[in-house]
Amino acid sequence: MFSSCYTQISDNLHFQNSLNSIINSDLLKQFNFQYSTADEFAHKITANLINTDISLFHVNIRSLNKNYSELCVFLESLQFQFDIIVLSEIWNFNLNMYGNILKNYTFYHDIPKDSNVGGIGVYIKDSFECTELSSLKINNSLNNRVENLWFEISRSDTRYRLGCIYRHPNQNVDDFSTLLHPILNQIRKDNIPCIITGDVNIDLCKFNIHSSTTDYVHNLLVNLWNKLPENLKNITSLPAFKKSLRIFLLNADI
């Protein structure tokens, strides 16, 4: 699950170059958009994330019930505990059994009402004060099937908004952007750093050739990008289940 590596580096760099053409940011140019093997990922984590304010890991797990043991083995191999662990496609099988598999974390989840497939799960360290923000939640419907969780988390001087999203594939991108826009606008107005992660099933590598994807990315950038904190240096995708992760991480003005 975590050991496969797929070489889609050129596509990732194409997307990074597209962003650089829109935003003249020295910090963005330092970001790592490349894929990594499990060993490379572990090395980067050990080398770069020890002194960060907040650390987050996302993977599309495609059934927590089936793959939880591999997840636990992989996390233990890192010799580093993430503050937040986000799992997309947790699937609705025996979820009540997995709230305590990670010690000193609290488990939150949102699952589809009409299917066992999909869902989003989040483990947040108990050292954080955590409040769910139901007012930011995207409504799930037959035309826009999406599971999502939104939080405000804080610890010492660290305070963030956190959005975790799984959007089902083969749906209208414009409709999703329309639903997401007022939420992003509210986050921008609140002026609190925000991390958004998950799997939205939108191919960002089509940023320059698919108008709906272009509008989606612009929607994110217009509402959330002003500057990033200096301790956020890497966006790294770890391949899983023979499909690439689609992760987008942005921050509001700080």
C-alpha cells in the first residue's frame, strides 16, 4: 500500500510551474511537489518536520477496516508522530472499532448516508483544543457527493482552521467550486491560518487545459493565498492504491 512509487513528477512540476506563473512567491518555489517512496518520505519527515508548529499527514486509505494495520505499521516506522492524520475513503465498515487504534488521538469521521464507500476520517492529537465547525460544512447531495469535516484547533500559540474533504469522482467541478466558494470566503474574512487537505478527485495537472479546474484553483488562490508561514516548506504526495493523491494545502493571511 505505502511502498509503491509512481513517476508522475513531470506532471507535478507542470502544476507547480503553473502556480508560479500566477503567484510570485519565493516560498512557493521551495515547495516539494514530487512523489516519494515510503523510505524517502520517512527521511524527509525526520529531517524537516521536527520543529514545526503543526504537522499533518493525509492518505487515501480505501477502507480503514481493511488497511488500518498497514497504516499503523507505516506510522510507527516514521519515528515521528503527526499532529493530525487525515484519511480519505475510510469506507463505512466497523468504524466504531478504530477510534482507539492511535494512542493519544481523538477520531472524527463523516460518512456517506447512502453508501459504504467514501467518507473522511481525522485523528487529532489530544494535546490540541479542538472545536468542530459545522457552519463551514459543505452539504452532501445526490449531485454533489462530498464528505467533509472542519475544525478550529489550537495549542499554545498555534491556532488553525482545518478542512478535510473527500469528494466523490465523476461529478461536476463547477458545482463543487460554487459550494466551496462561500466557505473559502468566510475563512479569508476570519483571517485565521487554514489548512485544507483530502482527496477532491480533481486533476490539478489539467489546470491549464480544463476551464473548470482552472476556475477551481483560482477560487482557492483568490480566497486563501496571501503568504505562507515559514515553517511550511513541503507539499509531498505519497502514492497509495495505484492512484495519485490529490492534496492541496493553502493558508489564509496571517
